[in-house]
Amino acid sequence: MTKKREVMILTGGDLSKELFLHVQKKHTGCLVLCVDGALEKAYEWHIPVDIILGDFDTVSNEVLEKYREKQVEESRSVQIESYCPEKDLTDTHLAILRAMQEDPEQILVLGATGSRLDHVLGSLHAMYDCIRQGIRICFLDAVCRISMTTDSRIIEKKEAYGSYLSVLPFSGTAKRVTLSGVKYPVENRDFLYGESIGISNEIVEKQAEIKVGEGCLLIIEAKKA
């Protein structure tokens, strides 16, 4: 059986070359999907891109035209998918839906966080849409790795993204939550939507285990800022 491919989405929030190179080294062979304005950085950093998607209101016509005319050596076979600016979903949400069509092993999203809180929250809803269909997805930036679970998750301490581990209910109360291997363990407790009890825990054993009986948990692994 052919192994499923990971999809990496580059989108228009906080995105650094250092972060991209770090993720690329750990996740080789990804299908790369680039969203609108992030194409400027892909072009500057000579990142091979497989699919370009968006309404193209934040990328220069000059750069976009180079890809249309197959003038970018590392991306000559790129597909370009255009959307009308007057649309119901954000470009990042459309990119996640497009990535899901590839039946990926996992979707990695770089640039989904940043100063536009409305876009960050919209992207989290796109993540939830993905999780409900059984596809693994995470957002990565310089400080955080963000993911979700509707059942269970194990995080090895040596592979954790940072010192802090936070879990929050998403889309309503998360019922029968158990956290083990952490500084502040929890057993079979409901996490009510609107409370912040799950913030800033820490992994203290070789691994942490997160379980939720019903509902969805937002998981944030964070480095010390």
C-alpha cells in the first residue's frame, strides 16, 4: 500500500524562513500548497510549490505572473486555483479543504497565526472541520503547535513543541477529560466551554496522554516566549 503524503500549507500570517526550513527538514516530501500572499515568501526563498490557491488580493501581479508563465524553475508544474474575492470562506479555510482532497496522512499549516485574530479564529474553525472528518492537522508558528482531538492523543515529552501544554474545550463542553503524565493531572472531568482551567500545564513524565470522552479539545504546545 502506498504511504499517504503529508500536505504543507503556507499561508499569510506569521511565517519565517527559519520555521519553514525546520519543518521541511522533519517532514520531507510534503505536497506544498501556497496561499495568496505567502507566495511572495515562497518565491523569495525558492520553495518548490505544487498548488497556489486564493483570490490573489495580497500577492503582487508580477510574482503571480511568473508562476503562471512557468518562469519559476523549482515550480514549473505548479497548479493555480483562483477564487473570487467575494466568497464565504477565507483563503486559509479553502486551502485546508483543498488539502483534504489529497487524502493526506497529515496537514501542516504554517502562517495560520498572526495579528489578525479574526483570521486565526476562522482558521481554528477550519481545523475543526478537518478533525471531524478524521484527518490530522496542526498549525505551527515560532512559539506554538496547535492541534485538536475528539478522542485521545499521546505527546512524548522529548517531542513536545515547548514547555507548556494547554487544553481547552472547542465547540462546547468537552466531557470526561483525562490528563495524565502532566504536572496537574485530571481524571474524568468535564471542561466547560468558557473556562480556562486547562491553560499552562506541563509534561512531567516520559509522555502525556490526553483523553476526551465526548466533544473536542484544542491542544496548544507552547514555548516560553
